Amino acid sequence: MKFTRVFAFMALAGLAGSAYATNGYFSHGYGMKAKGMGGAATATSDDAFGGANNPASMAFVGNRLDLGVDLFSPRREASNSNFGGSGMAVNSESDSNYFLIPEFGYNHMVNNDLALGVTVYGNGGMNTNYKALGGGFGNTNLLGGQGKLGVDLMQLIVAPTAAYKIAPNHSIGISPLIGYQRFKAYGLDGFGGISSSSTNLTNNGYDDSFGYGVRIGYMGKITPTVSIGAAYASKMNFQEFDKYKGLFAEQGDFDIPENYNVGVAWDVTPAVKLAVDYQRINFGKVASVGNASSNYTTGGLLGMDNGAGFGWSNVDIWKLGTEYKYSQNLTLRAGYSHSDNPISGSDTAEATFNILAPAVIKDHVTLGFTYALASGNELTMAYMHGFKNDVSGARPAGFGGGTDKIQMYQNSLGIAYSWKM
């Protein structure tokens, strides 16, 4: 398969709808094998997704190409208990329910110690699409604007990777991160009074931006059965969304936060492996996401440096995965992950703002398998269920009062094919 065709697939599938909002706007895992193990992959070297997990792992991967796609289905719902002071409760479900999330990884061993490769993946995104309320409220939407209400954020990252064995069982790696993102918002005219630039707030179609960052990692096989790993990714700095400089803090800035992960994998028996990861995502260090939603009450209008944000907190995530080699050809997987909720709903307007991005999932369970074909190539599938969770908070009187409630659950089913070369 020519690489031009692979990257064309990645670009088209990514633009078709990257909407992962599992751990904030990060995926629960990268690579179909990791997704079957609850996302635990920092200390494993089973595929070419080191650019998203741990670049150092690529030194142990061998020559291979991995190509996959996830069918992701998030179900979002929001409600208000006393809409506009009318005494009436309203609710709406987001209509956008199915998205294709692509993934691609390639690794080449230049020699026994040096690996060069690339990982291409959809980091995540935020997507909602609520209809106008209808009935007695006509064309008004949940946030007091007109017509449909929602946002669409898509992110695609290319991570060229180099990994080197500094000793037979220890490696380091680096992945420059090159990012592309696209965004639009609509139906937010109800926020015009708290925006620093109401003409750059909503209904301006898609805007896009490019960004960059870096991920570094270490991996070591400290015994024949135990491996450890660690990786750190800097904040990815993106160009501003000029069309939405009246929405996101710092004149339309929207970055991917710094994050780091550590992990251990243990071959309990020749047939059974356990893996545990810890991940930290510092959402609070990205102003457009981490600024308090209440900032508009003290002069921090939307779009300003101190402008109101989504009020997301930093999160800690624990991932546990197990792998069982059922036979020479079939490997089974299962996993669980638990995350803090970046949205608490305790701050003024926080639940209200996050109607646009109800990233409240905390717990995931996963299942997966890999079947090795006679050619040596592999077919892998993974399933994920994110359990329903909700957050409630008071809506400010200036936006109609009452209590807002946001909730979500999700499922995904993915398939990947791997060529060993």
C-alpha cells in the first residue's frame, strides 16, 4: 500500500469527524491493541503507535505497518430545570452520534538499535449538535441563541518518531508532534453580551490552525518478564482560531495541554500479561479550557486573555489492562480505566458552558483480540464502553437561571490490520 494512499485515508477519515471526548478531549487509548487494554500501553511494544504512547517503545517493535479505524458513538444530553425563568424544564439530545476515527503507524528498524517511524492519529475533539427547542420556545436553543446549537472540533496529529537502544534492554525516543485542527461553533448568539468580539463568536463556519509540540520517552526491560516506561508530551501550541477570537480565551487560542504517563507491564506467565498506566493531563494550563467560567463576571469577557473558559481541571487517569494468549494465533484482551472528571459544575456557569462539551465520562471498560494470520499479518479489534455520567450546576440568572444538567455515555468498535515486514 502506497503511503500517499494511507495518508489520504487518514486525512479524509479525520476530517469526517474526530470527536473523541473520553478523557477530556483525549482518547482512552491509541492503537487498537491499547484500546482493548483500557489504554495501557506505556510499557508495551506491540505496535507502531509509540508516537502517541511512548516513542521509546518503537525500538522494540520491529518492522511493521498498522492501519485502523474506530466507529465512535458518543451520546450527549443536556437539560435546564427552569428555562428562561418560565417554570418549564427543557432538555435536548445531541444529534451527531457516529464518527470515524482513523489511526496509522509505521516503524522501520534501521539496524538493531535504531528505529524510525511515524504515528498518525486523531487526538480527540469536542462535538455537539442540539436542535432548537421548538414548542413554546420556537427557534430558541438551550443557550438562548437562535437555531441549532453546537461546536465541532477535530484534531489530527502526525508524530514522526526516532527511538534508540542505549543498552540491549533500554531505549529512549522522541516524536516531534505536528498538529492540525479545525473548529466551528453555531447558535451561540446568546453569549454575545459577554464576548469581547461578538462578530467572532459564532456562526462563522470552519476555521483551522496548525500547531507543534514534542513527546519524549524511555522504556526498559528490567527483567525478562517486567518492562517499565515513561513519556512526556509538551503543550502543543496552535495558531489562534481568528474566526472565534471572541469565544476562546487569548484571542481564539486553543492548545493541546501537556501530559505525561508512566507504566509497567508484567508477563505473569508466558500466556498472561498485566499492564498498568498512570496518566496526567494538565487541562488547567490551557486558558481557553482551564479558565474559570465565572471570569466574565469580573471583566474576563470571552476571548480576552483572562476570558471565561470551560473551567476544566487537571485530571489523573489510571488504566489497567490484561492480555491472554489463548492460542498461537489468538490473543484476547480486556481493560478498565478511571479518570477524574475535568468538569465539576461547582463554578458559576460551568455546567452551562459545558453544554457545548459535556466531557464527563470517568469510567471505561474495554475488550479486544488479535488474530495472527498464516502470512504473519494481524487482524485486531477493540470495543469500548464509557459509562454514563452527569454533572449539574446552577445557571446564572443572566442566562435564565435554573439548574443545568449535562450527561454522556459512549461506545466504540474498532478494527485494524497490521503488516509485518
